Amino acid sequence: MRAAILLAAGRSRRFGPANKLMAPLNGRPLVLHALAAARAAPAGRVIVVAGAQAHRVAAAVRRAGGRVSVVRACDHREGIAASLRAGFAALRPIERTVFIFLGDMPAVPHRIASRLALHMARGRAAAVRPAWRRRPGHPVLLRKPAPARIAALRGDRGLGAIDEGLVYLPVRERGVVRDIDRPGELGLSGKRRPRPTG
């Protein structure tokens, strides 16, 4: 079975004093747009990893309903690796492949996850990741790494330590590389749009 992990534990340091995941976008908190993309994935459930202002993020996610579990990354200040460790720890033994979504990426097309799953099913890739104009994007679909490799994740390195066998799937949808770092990228100032991630 597959699961989807949505990383929503960051402190939003570049966004300012507010928690960007709770910032409104089209009438809903930003994190719920990312959650909608995760829920559209061909996965049995979604695991949301909360950290900074975990109670607010968890409340918003639970109000949205659906097949969602919320876990807390107590050491989220360490960086994205802490969130990944918490998310992987919440997987059930039967959940052998997992999508990784980011809570600050509201424009991920809902059909992308199914395309990644189909691509993995057709080949022997250990992981599949979309790429827009050669820029790595999200979500990432990967086979569950060995516990030792998960435990070795540290800091903001993310999936870099477990991306052996990674295959990139070229896509035309720019939403796979758009994240939100500053209020203007939400359209709150009317000046900037979400920028591609690197």
C-alpha cells in the first residue's frame, strides 16, 4: 500500500512573524491547498507532520476531514530531516511506498501523483520525482527506505541521503516547483507570484 506524507512543520522564517501555512489563499489556509493535492494521490491515507504551531495546523487539517493522520515532529527546529523521520515513523508496515508533499506548495497539480505512481509501476525505479525544465519538484514517490537510512537523516538535507535509484519524470506543469516563502508570493501584496524552487 501507499501513503502520503505532507510536511507541515516549518517555522516560516522567511515569511515573517506569521505562520505561512495558516495564511489565507483563496479563502483557505495555505496548508489545505497542499493537503488537497496529497489527498488526490493514489494513497490509502495522508500523514501530516506538524511542528511549529502544531495545534493550529492540526486543527485546520482535521476540520478538512478525510483519511488524514497528524503527527508532531518535536524536534522540527532541526530542519526537514526531523519532519521526514517523524513521517516515516508513522508509516504502517503495509505502507511500503510513500509520496512526500510539502505544505507550502499549493499549486501542485492533483494528477501528478498518479503519473508518478504509474511511472514507478512500469519500471524499477526506487524513487520518482517530477521535474519542470530540469528543476526537481514535488511530490516525490519513493519506496520506504531502510530504518537505518531514515535514522541517518539530519538537518535540512531532506531526501538527499535516500535518493539512490531516483528517476526524474519531466512534466509541463510549473506547479510542481512553486513554493511560498514570503507574503507577496501569496498575492497578499499583489506584487509577486510563487517562485520556482531550486
